[in-house]
Amino acid sequence: SQQGEEDPQALSIQEGENATMNCSYKTSINNLQWYRQNSGRGLVHLILIRSNEREKHSGRLRVTLDTSKKSSSLLITASRAADTASYFCATEGSGNTGKLIFGQGTTLQVKP
Amino acid sequence: GAVVSQHPSWVICKSGTSVKIECRSLDFQATTMFWYRQFPKQSLMLMATSNEGSKATYEQGVEKDKFLINHASLTLSTLTVTSAHPEDSSFYICSAGPGLDLHTQYFGPGTRLTVL
């Protein structure tokens, strides 16, 4: 079953603008991860944030986690056309099984 | 990051035939591999968890007799779709872990299955 919902489902912006995607989940988690998927391809791991962390940065990516609201956001700053892809959040539960439950995803289009 | 391969990358088969998909971790030993399926424009749905040397654990609603999973070694897991039907057409993705970080998984490039 799907853990969470992401919004927006689709986002279209101009190159250079920032893109923000949100993810909500339902159960307690060990960590939350964001992945990127280019059309018809596998997933690329972007960033992992643990349940005791509130914010994490990696290059142009900024991820926040609010466990009280069971939500996370992914911010991509200064977007590029090459950032065009689908972005998924995935949660790993507290049972340490390694199982990931994916959100519905946000399709991002960055126009040059 | 670590490399996970899948073979084949795409396959077309006739209804009623069986198809085997391989997932290999190329540069690390994966004690656990996961199998997902993804329908067009949808998210990934976890099908099963595969641990080396033991039986796979299937998610609710996934038929274990239809989707046979074998994890014979620390670098290879296979998914066999038996008696495939058009509704089995999907994108199948595997992941392998743990990586350097115990919570890190590495995803394969996926296999596109089309059943005619």
C-alpha cells in the first residue's frame, strides 16, 4: 500500500526558479528518502533524512522533515532543465526491515 | 554509489509464457533485495523482500506462486513471472541493500515487461 501523498502531482517552472515538493505519510518512520526517476528509468537516490533530523542539505537540494505533522518537503533551488524528472519520497518504517513505501510522486518539468 | 544491474532491460512475451528477470549487485554483497512494480505514471509498489538463502516475503495481494523470487547468492536475485498475462505488463524494478549506510538501497535500471 502507498504510504503517503505528494503534492503537487505535477509542477512546471522556468529554469532558474525554485521547485518545492511536499510529501505526507501516515505511520512512524525510521527515515524518509527522496528519489528521482527519469522517464522509463530506474531510481536515483537523492537524500535521506532520519527521523531525528529536521533539515538536510545536499548541493541544490534542501529537505525538511516534520515528524509531528508527518510531512517532508524537497526544495530544488536554481532549477535546471536537466532537473526535469519525477520525484518520489519513500519512508522506511521503524521496524528496520529496510522496506520502503513510496509516495505517489511529483512530476517536475523545468522549461529552459 | 553501488551498481545494480537488471537483465533484460525490456522483454516482450506471449500470454501464458514465463519470464525471468535478473537483478545483480555488481560491486557489493546484498543481503536483501527488494522487488517493485510500477505501472505507467504511477508510483512504485513493493512486491516482495528477498533475503539471501531464505524464502521471499511477499506483500499483501502479491501472488507468490505467480511471482517466483529466488535469492540464490549475495549478488543475484531473480523474479520469474509465471504464466504471464497482459495485466502483468509493467516496469519491474529491483533494489539491493544494505549499502554503506544500513538504510541505503541501490536501485536497478528496471525491466519493461510487455505481455501480448
